[in-house]
Amino acid sequence: MMSTALSDHKIVFDLDLINRYDKTGPRYTSYPTAVQFTEDYGEKDYRNWAYESNNDPIPAPLSLYLHIPFCNTICYYCACNKIVTKDYNKAEAYVALLKKEIQLQAGLFSHDRSVLQMHWGGGTPSYLKNEHIRELLDTIHQNFNFADDNEGEFAIEVDPRTVDADRIHELRKLGFNRISFGVQDFNPEVQDAINRVNSKEQIISVINAARDADFHSINIDLMYGLPKQTIDSFADTIKATIEASPDRIAVYNYAHLPEMFKPQRRIEEDELPSPQDKLDMLQQTINMLQDADYVYIGMDHFAKKGDDLVKAQDNGSLYRNFQGYSTNADCDVIAMGVTAIGRIGDNYSQNTRDLAQYEALLAEDRIPVFRGLELEPDDILRKDIINQIMCYFRLDIGKLETRWGIKFTEYFESEFTHLNDMEKEGLIKISEDYIDVLPAGRLLARSVCMEFDRYLQEKETQQRYSKVILFFATCKRMYFNAKTPRRKERKEGKDFYCFFQSVGWIRR
């Protein structure tokens, strides 16, 4: 077992520590974060790095991400990149575009590179009809070399309202072996307030169907801080979730920003729980899930003991990327669809946000990358540090010094002023060999990571992120002040979601 392994997986809810260290900061689905991406990086750069990745002595395996932006109805809390429509012709046309991009992307990578992971996100991937899901999967399998079902992780996000038991079984037959259900809350009054009505019976039915269909992993997404939620009602939701016994649970904080996200204007602010109630919900959730033997992985995520995420956290193979936590750190991520973000080696890339431009570029046989970033050596070093802290709550100083040829205390001399303060206040423990995030500090691991984020040394940049625990409502000003080439669109109020997703303020 690697030295990154946790001696225990417990977290302690320390309100005083949270109040002192709950400051604005990124979610670190990447480092550097996407706010550093530049339009100086384009298709030519992406093609060059894809080519170079094939020439590595041992080319990395592949991970595929497909973005499906369509939804049938609008959920009032939603801040996602979505196209709400009942005109299925739009989705059918999008499927044709995705097939074209799959073929173009596959042409850049050696066919003998195995696909170990695949993730379909949205929007609502289950919006697509089975026939079009099958078309996309056929195209993918014709162009990429997939690992077998027992080795690979092939996941899809599902709205329980869009499926029944038969369809769950069909998704498994099509090749998906991991499934995530967007539940948010079991309470009917809360569901009505967010326009996401879905009976508990139906939710439990499709979860049981996924288990019967032999999905390798079942995840449930929940959200606290929604209108009409109370501490007691959310406890009932957590209890129902535990009874449903998913392998993984993600519990996200709702950020109410109606001035930025139009659907949220339909939520009555006086129906929202207070900040203190939200903290009480979080504490209650942590206690209930830990008592039910769920392990805190980090950043809103819990998993059963024995789950692959827990095993990866213990054996040192856990990794954090744009889809959250991953069990394989070695994969190059090929991202397909509008707004999708990928990683090839030490480079990040993002597809165009505009559907019409996406179509136009593909018509010219061009990869629809519109911005990205090539990491500098210092970026890669700090990325290594931040990933260790986010995934393991431990930084192995000795291994870091050997791997990078540095003297840690000298290279990060300026960072130690704040790190020593964190140690005094019980957030971390510093020894000659390790920096350990203590159980009371694990909810605040991002705050530790921020000490190693050189881009946050600029005061202006430091003001651009969400709070570690509770989302801080200064984001609108940050959005309009951000330094990107798309000032005209920002002033017109366009691309809100894309901007916030890119900088890590909101989850995908």
C-alpha cells in the first residue's frame, strides 16, 4: 500500500474552523483551472499534442467524455449548459455532429490505445432515444479500442424521469456499466418548488432495476439548500438514499444566483433555508452517511467501503478531473461535444461553446477546439501537489522532492507562512515527510490547495471563485470583470454557464 493511504477516512465537522477558512476558491477539477485557458491555444496545438501522445514510449490509455446538452424540461435550480426543447429533431441533428467528431478525434490517436473509461454527461444524456445512443456507441466502438466490461468504466448520467426499468436494462445491454441518477431530493414539496417532480417509488424502481441489470456502480446525486428544504426533510432524503443503498452518493450545495441563471428566478427566495440551516444539513448529512459506513472521498463525494473510489484512495491511484474523481490517473481525456473539456498529456483543451460554430467547424473536418492551455513545469509540479491533497488529504514530501528534484521547504518557502498558521489552528499537520490534512480540515482541503496555487497570488484572480463550503455571491461582478477576449458577449449576458463551469465555480 502506498504512503498516500489514509490511516482513517473520518471527517470532523468543525464549525469554528469552517468559519475561519471558508474562503473563495476553485474546485480544482484541474490545475491550472480553466480560467487560465487562452484562445491562443487552438486546433493546431491540439492535433500536435495528440500526435505526440501517440509517440510516448508507453502511450497513456484513453478516457472519452461526451457532452449531451438536451433536456425535456427546465429544473429551476439548474446552472448547466443545456438546450431545453421538446423538438427531438435538434437532438437527432446533434447526434450526427457527434458521430462526425468521434471519427475526427479517433483519427488522431493510435487504435491500439485502450479506452479504459467513458462518461456521458449533460444536460440529460438519457434524453436521447435508445436508437441514437446505439448509433453513437457503434461509432465509438468502430473507431476506438475498448477495454472489456470487467476492466473498463463506462458511465452515463440519467434523469430518473426519462427512464423505466426496461430502459435501464437496455442501457446496460448497450455497454454502460456505471450509472448516476440525478435525484436532488425525495420530498414532493421540494421537487415541486424546483420543477423536478419524480415520485420516490419511480426513483427506487429504476435504482433497483440498475442493480438487477448488474451495473457495476450506482450513484445518486443530491442537493442541499433547495427551496422548502428543512433540516428534518433533508434528513428524510438522506435516510431514503441510504435505504436505496447506492454505491456512491454526491451531495452538492445549491447556489442561488438568479441574476446570473434565469431559471433560478422562478425560485422564491423566502423559501430557501438559511445559511446556518444549510451548514446544519451538511453536518447532519456527514454524520448520517458516516454512520451508514459511507466513506468521504472529498468534494461532496461519498462511497461505500470497498468501492473502487475508496480502493483507489487507499492504493494511490485516485485522480481528480473535470468529471470529478476518477480511479485512473494515467488516462488522456478526449472530450467531445459542445463545451466539453479534455486533457492530453500536460495540455487542456475546450470545445467551442456555440452549437452553430460547432457544426460549422465539423463541416470543414476541423476539431472544434477553441481554447486551451499548455502547462509549464511549475504548473505540473503544483498540479501534482494539489491532486495529492484533493485525493488523499496527504502530501508525500519525500517522493515529491525525488520526483521533481527540488528542496520542498526552499521551493515553497513563501507558502509556509500560511501553512504554519493552518497547523496551529488544527487544519493540517506538518512533519519532515508529510503534510497531512486532519479530519477537521478535510472539508476545507481546497483551502490548503489554494496555498500552492500561484495564480491566486494575484488579488484579482483570487476573487473569482466560489466559497469552499458555501457559494459566495460576488460571482456576477467577477464574470463581468474577467479578462477574456469575449467582452462583448459578457456584457450582453451571454455564456454565463460556460464561463462559470470553466473556472470551476459550478459543477458540470
